[in-house]
Amino acid sequence: MTKIRVGLVSAPNLPAYIAEDLCEELPDYFSEEIDKETSWEVETTVDTLVGVAEETKEVLDKANNIKKEQNWEYVICLTDLPIFFKKKVVVGNASLEQKIGQVSIPAFGVMPMHKRIRVIIIELMKELYLNTSEQTSAEEHTLENGNDAAKNIGRQFLFSRVRRDNASPKSPLDFRYIVRSRVIGYLRILFGMTYANRPWQALLSFKKIVMLSFASGAYVSIFPNPWVLSVAYSPLRLGFLMLLSIFGMVIWIIFSHNLWEKPSEHGKKRWRDLYNHTTFLTLTSIVALNYLVLFTMFLAAMSLLVPPELFQVRTQVEGSPSFIYYIKLVWLVTSFSTLIGAIGTGLEKEERIRNATYSFRQQQRYYEIGDEENGEGNQDEGTKPEKRCSE
């Protein structure tokens, strides 16, 4: 029985976790859907370049070097790097000559589900194997199965279709899978990169700010004005104050901690805009989660500590106040405390805020641009196999 070794080269963090999970099951799927007469062995390794390089050729060349070092027959790269072709989003691409495929995790949007990634890896591997097999010609396989592969991948996406494009003769690639809609593709990339930043994990990094905001809100609640205003304000006005507090805090954090990438000779506008939009969306998610935590804390405190009689005395409402009055008071106090907490973010170290906001990819880009502007170069950290899975 023929034995084929396949390597999964992934960027750190999210792509590495996905590769490790898929490593166990891919040999069985390869055997079932590609060639049952072959013994498949899958290994994983992590390489920083896969998540940093902004040129596909650099990733392919590095992956080819790793393939030779590890004595693999095929390589599939999992990157959290967005890939574009003529302003359209690329889900995956491949080089038949080098026997290398590449999958862009952000192209799968905010939910890069296990099954979706597995499907495109199998389809890429199927094309690489059958197009380079001595038993099947490249032209025959491309005509018969290329479009079917694109349709199969497209079924993993909602509200968008995927097409298979053959690359130009000058390109190091042979084909690519592209999201047909430019707008939907960009939104997928934006939400996918935000998901890769894992904003929910930043809550612990912002715990001091949350506690400062809660203490400030508790102090504000001592005075009668917020109580009276909560009764007088309409839900529309309260919603406007909520948005003002959230976006006000986001903008304050961005500019007080230099998180907005400025124009430079080393950063292309497309990438700069994409990373800046990702930073804004990531911080908005973090602050919105903080707002929800504060709202829950204030609601629990008000429900336990403020009896209806006290609320009636403070606000002069007629009859026993309903729960809606408590919701409006908590809503207003949470907005005030969030605005006050924004000032507290200035006390946090810039590096701590950046670590909580930027993913590995974005931090590497930040330091890479800084090194280039200072005339310094980055050194390759190398790779090493982490896990081996076989059928």
C-alpha cells in the first residue's frame, strides 16, 4: 500500500487550533474521498510566516521549503491572512507543481466552522492529488471535477457563491477559489479577522476598567438626577446614549493607545484599511461585551438593593414602579459609567491594550512595519512538527 505524507502548516493561534483538531480525522476522509488504496499520514506544524507574509508567493516558497525539510508529498497551509485577487476574496488556492494548497481562514467569516474548513482542505487535496497523479491527467480532472469542487465549497457559505478560476501562466498558482460577491467577501474577511482576534478573551484584560466603571456608576446613582432622567428619557434617547458611550470609548482607546495604523511607505492602503477596520470592530465587540457585563451587574444590584418604595420616592412616579423603570435606570447608569470608564483606559499600558486587541497576525504586522521604518529586519523563527496523525 502506498504511503503519502501530508503536512498542515498553520499560522499561530486560531489556524493552529483548527489544524490540530483536523489532524485526527483527515486521514480517514482522504482515504474515503480520494484514494482508499493509499495510507494517509497527516502532520501539523506552526510557522509564523504563514500568518504574516502579505504575498502569496512568499507563503508558497516557505511552505515548499518546509515540505522538503519534513519529506512531505503535499502541504496545505492554513493562514489567518486575507487573500485577494483583483479586489475579490480568495477562499483557497493551489500550486500543482509544488503540490501546495492554501486556505484563508478569515474568508469563512465569523463562524469558521470545523466542517467548512475540512471540506475545502479535502477538495484542495483531491485536486492536488488527482492532478499530479500519473493515472489522471490535469486537463481531464479540471474539466470533470473542478466546477463540482467549487460548488461543494460554495455550499459551506451563506448568501454567497464560490467559483473556481484558473491562474495566469505567469502566476505561481494554478487555480483559486474566489467568493463571487466583492461586498460579501470583504464582510466575511472583516468579521473573520475580528473573530480571529477573539474579543471575548479580552474581558479579563479590561477587568480594572469594568470595576472602575461599576464604582463610578454606583457613585452616580447616589444623586437623584439619573433617577429622574431615566423616567423622562425615551428608549430612543437611551439607545442613543448607549451608542455614544460605546463608540466614544472605542475611539478614545484607539487614539489614546495608538492603535490606528497611519499611512506609511511600508504599508499598502488596502491592508492598512482592512486592519484598521478590524481594530475598530474588535474594540467595538470588546466594549459592547463590557457594556453587557456592566448592565447585568447594575441590574442585579438595583433589583436587590432598591425597593419599589425608594424608587417611587426618588422619581415621584405614580403607583408602584414597574420593572421597565428599573431597566431604564440601569440602562442610563451603564451608559454614564461606560463613558467614565473610558477615561480609565488611559491609565492602562499601551502594550497591554494592544495585546488584548491585536491578534498574533496584527501584532507581527505592527512590529514589522516599525522595524522596517527603523531599518531593522525580522528573523525567521523556524518551524517544528507538533503532531502526527495517520490512518
